[in-house]
Amino acid sequence: MKTNKCKNCRFYSEHYALRLTYFTKTNHGHCGKNRRTVNQTENCENFQSNEIKEATRERALLARLEFALECIHEIAQILKSRKI
């Protein structure tokens, strides 16, 4: 079960740090409700579950993956027909 930590709240957005060629997550994020930077392990005063946000993100991800698999399958069919 999730606790009332900021990182589990629907208003929390993670911060990322730019390294030379990639991004990494930091231990801080932005609270959209309080409009301030917070530590991800702080207890949230205005906690609201992010289950809807996660479910929406998961559905979008699965749809994009399905589309990518269809494209890969089509490319494989083209390559097989050309015997490359």
C-alpha cells in the first residue's frame, strides 16, 4: 500500500538533472498544489492518489508499444518478401 509521501501524490512532478548525455532523477520534485520544490520522501499535506494518472500513463504506453510492434511486424514482412 502506498503511503502519503510526496512521490506518490498526483500533484508531484519529478525533477531530472542533465548529465553529459543523459538525464537522471533527483530526490526532489515540484508540488503542483503548493507550487514549491519538495523532497520526494516528505509527507504530503494535500495528498491525493496518483492511481488515475498512472493508469492513464500505462494505457498510453501500451498503445504506443502495440503500434511499434505492428510497425516492426510490417518491416519484417517487407524484408522477408525481398529476401534480404
